[in-house]
Amino acid sequence: MPSIPPHNDRWHNPFDGRPFVSLTHPEPEIHALTLETGASLHDMIDVVAALPRLIYVDNRRRTPWDSAVTLYLRALPDLGTPRFGGP
């Protein structure tokens, strides 16, 4: 199975029974974001947009023969308003 889906002019529907991006919480403060083959940047943004500030920790393939990957992210502590500006 190729890791890049074949090109066609039809936009994929992420709600057709097969999610391209999923989110789980394997541990407190840890978010596991799994990206399936065919996931677009918009699919990922739709899932992570409501999450708190995160920092990338690790990544792993779901299985050795699968092209899906899971990104592990840790929630950052709330440190209040930055002293010298910023978001």
C-alpha cells in the first residue's frame, strides 16, 4: 500500500466512516494524535484546534507495516501572561 493516496479531483470526506485523524489520551497530560494515510493538514487542524498549548514529545508507527503514525504531545503548564508580550 503506498503512503501517498492516488491523485483524484474528489475531496475526501473525513466523516465517511473512516477518520483520518484521531485523538486519544493514553496518560494524564499526554495527547496521542494518530494520522492515517490520506489525512490532510485541515483534518489535523480540525482535531487539534481546541486543544491546550502542547509540546511535541515523540512519534511512533501504529504498527511496523502500517503507514499511520502517532504523535505524542504533552500539555504545557499555564504560566500566565508572558512578561514581555507574546500570545
